[in-house]
Amino acid sequence: MTLRVSGDGKEAALHVQPLGDTSCSRIVVHLDQWTGETTGKVRELEPGKENNLTVPLHGNTI
């Protein structure tokens, strides 16, 4: 897993390589702390695939 925040701090790119453990059925990323929202939004990633997610950031949340 790699997390990179852009130079201007406005977004973060999350990269998750495929997991070798087949017992993992999903990866859940909770977005509220990243975006500054309180909506309960989550993104589910597939553990057996390469995943890339770009998230807009709010303030200094990370």
C-alpha cells in the first residue's frame, strides 16, 4: 500500500497492490476524515486486484 499526498495538499492517491491472502474479502476505506465530510462514505476495494483511489483532501486531515 502506498499513500501519496499531492504537493499542494489538495488530494491523496492511494495505491493498494493485490493481496496474497485469499481470505480477505474486501478492503474498506473510510473517506470522512480525508474529505472533512460526515456522510459515512466508504469505498470498497477488491483485495485480489490492483486498486488506485484518488481522494480530495480537506484541510490538514492526514
